[in-house]
Amino acid sequence: MPKSISNSRYQIREKIFTISNNLKIKDQFGHHKYTVRSKPWTLDRKLTFEDTNGNALLKIQQKGFHLLDQFSILSARDGDLNQQLASIRQKFTVFKHSYKVYSIYGEYKLKGFDIFDRSFALTNKNGKTIAVVRKKMFAITGIYEVEIINSNNDKTQEDHAFILALIIALHCSLYCL
């Protein structure tokens, strides 16, 4: 009998009234899982994705000054420090935001559910949904509910920290100053 795999849920909460973009990520049980820190007063966006012990796992960096946003996700782990894991590029569109994501895990696309980009699905190039993201409408702070679709096959199970970093890079492209 195959074991039942449930989807993983996370809540990304942005701190308000801060100079930098600091985010806290909790799991569905309310346990702190990750912290994302940025340096205040910098012209470019550089964020560090850390585990609960403060160990850097990933870096999210904006690539220079472009008309359309471009981000890189780099490894911050010893042994493969600064290895590029993903490149995120905003595509030119008139009414909706559109992005191309190239990564070591494959290509990803965003499928928007609404005109205001408050909810979207992250899909792989085969159209399989990897994660569903919903931004709470009437919250004082920026709060995202993220559901990562888990798989029975360990080889296709996505790295949750990586998926969350992708979502944060997209958040920065849409909402960060």
C-alpha cells in the first residue's frame, strides 16, 4: 500500500516598518523554518535565505539595473558557494506580469490566477503544478500562503527552500521598492 504524501504548507510574513526586507517563514504548524534577510540602504537587492540556526542556504540577488527585473538564486552552502541555481527574468507584457525561470531543476512558469498577481501557480515546463501561492488581501503586513505540492517520487520532489526562494524573488520583483 503506497504511503500518503500530503502537501507542505508555509506562511511567508514580511515585517512592516523596517528599512530592509526581512521575512519570516513558518510551516503549517507555526514552527519557524527560515528567515530571509536583506541589507538596508543598498541600491541593489541582495537577500540571504537562512535556516533556523542562521546558516545561509541561498542568496537572492537582483542583476544590475535593467528595464525588466532579473534575479539570480545562488547557493550559499559550503562546497558549492555562489553556484547559480536559477535565473529569473521578467518578460515584457502589457497587462500581466510574466517571468521565465531557468534553474538546475528545470524551467518554471508562473500561471496567474488573478489580474492583481495576488495568487499564482508555479509550474514546471511539463505543466505540473509545483506550488500554489496566495497573498492575503486584507493583511497589514505582506503575508503569503504557499502550498508546495509533494510527490511520492523522491527524485522529482522539489527542494522546498529553493521553491520558497523563487517565490520571494518574485515577491521582490512585484512589491519591493
